[in-house]
Amino acid sequence: MEDFFSEGKIEGKVYDRRTLMSLYKLIRKGVIKTLESTIKEGKESIVVSAKDQNERWLALKIYRVEYCDFKTMWKYLVSDHRFERVRKNRWHIILNWAKREFKNMKTAFDSGVDCSQPIVVYNNVLVMSFIGENGIPAPSLEDLKNERLNWKEIYDQVILNIEKLLKGGLIHADLSSYNVLFLEKPYLIDFSHAVTKSHPMALDFLKRDLENINEFFKKRGVLVDDNLFEKLRW
């Protein structure tokens, strides 16, 4: 872990004292052995590759504490019946935001959705299985350059995953070509904004997800189903 920091692989606005202590705790527990490299940086989090005790690759999503939009996060949390009693305190919101994504991801995984397997969440660090090969993350649909891919088959697989997620009671709510990785088949990622079907804007989010996906695949020459929303709404 010291090598990870000394080689300048970290983002200074992420690794505050509490985050460092959380990472050390996960190492002491044997959940992770080494941190490897930063995969992705976003406004609310970064994703880092790691290895476990058996040298298997993992992905760690580390939620920013000092630079997150905790007011927006709080609005999502209080509108979720699973997390209604959330204090409007930055650290408390981040902890529950991490727990919420872990819970969403577990629901998705248990529902048969192709996604990372959630392993553990500890404070603001979510540990999950790695989607990629030899430490190289799988590309998003947006980054795919292979024109020989069967885009219709990929489209059908993405829609099937959306349907499985719905059967599990969730809507992704932030689905686009950037949040679908491809490694022989598509994998949905980033469930931080996913909402339950009881959310007051659930149908709006579902409609937006489907529009985003259809628009992307139309550009790839796929004959999409423009009636999906009517078929999937409840």
C-alpha cells in the first residue's frame, strides 16, 4: 500500500485520514492485500484496482468525503424508504450512500443481473469483483471500437439486464453507454443512483434509462424497440 501512495497513484482529495484508516482496516481484515492503480475518477468517487490474498483482482469504489455533493445525496437517501432516517451530516450521509450502493448492487447481483459481485462495504469504501482481465478494466460501450461486434445481441442483453433489475425491484436511474462495460457480454455498473420501484420518480428514471440505451444503439444501426417503456412500466 505504501508503494501505491509513494508512486503518486492517488488523488489527494480522496484519501483523507478516515479513508486511509478504512483501507488499512480492510487490509488487516484480509479483504484486500494490495492497492494497484486508479481506474476511474468521478465527482462523487474514484475506482481503484486491488488484489486480495489470493492475487485475484478486485475493484474498490472510494466515495469522496470532503468534495462530494452530499446535499444531493441526502435528497436521494431520504426519498428511499430503506434509508429514511439519515442525519444531514456529511460523514453520515457518505456512509449511508456507500451502504445504499452496496445494497443496490447486491439486489442486482442476486437478481441475476450481469454486474460486479459486491463483497463488502466498510465506511466509505465498497469492495467488489473486478470486471476486466489482468488488471485492465473492461471498456464501456461508449469506448468500444470493434465494428464487428453483434450490436443487436448486445442490445438484447442490456435490455434483459434492465428487465432482471426491474424484477428485483430496482431502476438503475443513471444508465447510459458509459455505465455498461463489455467483456464478452455487457455488465451494468454504478448503482449509486438506483431507486426502488416505489420511488416517486421511478417511472421517469426508467423512461430516461431506456431512451439513453435506445439512442446509443440506434447510432450503431440496431433496430430498437421504441415501445419498451410501455412494455416494462407497471
